[in-house]
Amino acid sequence: MMHWRAGTVAEEVRRGPGSVELAVDLEGTGERVRALAYTALTGAPEPGERVLLNASALLRGLGTGGLAFVVARGDVLPADPPAGPGHIVKARYTPLQQMLLAVDEQESPHHDVLAGADDLGGMPVVVADLHSALPAVLAGIRAVRPDATVAYVMTDGGALPAAFSRAVAGLREAGWLASCLTVGQAYGGDHEAVTVHTGLLAARHVVGADVAVVAQGPGNVGTGTRWGYSGVAAAEALHAADVLGGRSVAALRVSGADRRDRHLGISHHSLTAYGRALYAPADVPVTSLPDPALDARVRDQLARLVGTARARLTPVEVPADGLAEALATSPVGLSTMGRGLAEDPAPFLVAAAAGSHAGSVSARP
């Protein structure tokens, strides 16, 4: 169910690519809340304007989505977008659906290239469960190949608008990411694509990427059940990479500080996605962790995963030297499940190891 609220914009707090964060005073309560407006949908509300809000996630106290969203401006209609090509609808059949130009559709200048594209030419594809792994993977790639062209293929398991991710904005601004491609129902990247498959092909043949990273947007969904989590789609992304002739690299989700036993060491999310749902071969990078007990736990779990997985998984030992230093250079903050690098270094080190491996095997153009 959707919880509607109305309020008046008090001030603009922060502006980023495709979005603006506002302080909004709710009607009838006097409470001031954070609210996000996507400028492609509503434009940028001005102080003093009345806005209509979706406050559902805010009222539930959710972490990633714990703020209100501007659905409409009470008395202002944004101007119509300029006429242009594109007929692919995303967020389909919702009140906020958008019509966009996809990189793979007939009106795209890249259609002819993608119509004949069927192979990634061995391009490494790093697949991660959580969006928070993205900057760490990139740090690992840059540690071994700082000149690599890297594309991020954002799937639709978490946030749908790319504008919600401050990490993507910061990584693009710093030159760490050449392009963000939003696939499925996700939207707002540098390129739109209909499927993960065409997103990967566009990363290779349109962007010219040496390495692609696939992960959902911010806001992993989980239910505490074996199969009820959005990250299970990591297996499908690895299937896409394999069928298109890419080099599949499965990034492990690891933690040494999570209070839930199912996420300590290698998360059950990775064990399920790579051990039960995956049917294509993949490299699984690992590196030495500073906590000896955690390191031993991860290696024992990995050995059992490799021994019981339906797919052929190849463990890859990545030297730890230089990974922490590479992570320290990230132009955006490193945080996963509310914990930073100092509180829980393991997830970032293992994600960086996946990136380092991908960078070391990336084919030169």
C-alpha cells in the first residue's frame, strides 16, 4: 500500500545528476522530512511549493529507501520533454512510467551494431549481489589496470532510477566509470537497454568497455528465506555473460561483522545464487582477510561451495597486497549494510579482489 502525504518545500538540500533532495514540511504535523524528487519526472520543486509525497518507505523506517519521494507538484506541471525518438516504456503500467530511447531499439543510432552483435569477445563480467560492491570492484580493477574502460550494467532488483545512486554519480564524475547502462525496468543511465544481454553487448560494442560490472541498484530486497532475495538474479546475469562469450567473475558477498549468522563469512545469498541457481562456469576470486578466523571460515565455505555447486566454479586466489590501498582511493564512500571499511573490511576486500582478477584478465582492445 502507498502512504500519501502532502507538504511544502522548505529548502533544497542537495542536487545531483537527475535528482534533487528537499526538506519538506508535512501538512498537519509540522514534521520536516527528507524527500527526493527525480527531475526527469517532476522537475525541481522550488521552496514554497506544495508537493505530494509517497511516504511509505519513510514511515516504515527502511534504510536505503528511508525517505519520501515527490510524486507530483501540487500546482506546477513540468514542461513536456523535447520531441525525440524512443518507444521503450520502463516502470511499465505504473503511474510514473516513462518512454525512453533504448540503445537496442530500432530508432537508436546503435541499433545496427547491436542487431548483429552476439559476442562479448571474452570481456570479463563481474557480477555482484549488492550495489555497495560497485566502488570496491572498480578500485580492484584500477589497481591492476588503471586505463581500463569500465561499464556498469544496473539491473532492476533494487532501485529503478539510476539517479538514486550517489555512488554512480560520483564514480562517473571521477572518471572511474565510462558509462552506466540501465536494463530491464531500471532507467536513467547513460544508455537504456531492454535486457541484461543487450546491456552487456552495448557495454562492449557501444561503450567499448574492457570490463563490465553487473549489480542491482541500491536497495537489496531480502526476506530471510533461501530464495526470497533480489540478489538471486546474479546467477541470471552470469548466465547472460556466459552465453554471450564473456569471462564470468562471481563476486562473493562476505562479511565479518554482520550479526546474522546466515551472512557471516560467505553470505547465504552467494551460496544460493552460485551454488544452487547457477549453471554456467565462473571464476570466484578470494583474497586473504585480516581476521584469521574469518579467513578460515570463508575458505572452508568456498571449498564446500565449489564441491557442491551445480556449475563449474574456479576459485582464484588474488594477492591482498595493494587492495586496501586501492580501496582508500575510492572517490565515493564505502558502505555496506550500514558498515564502512573500518568496521567490516571483508566485503570490500573480496569485491576488490574480484575487480583485480577481472582487470588482470581483461582483453586489450
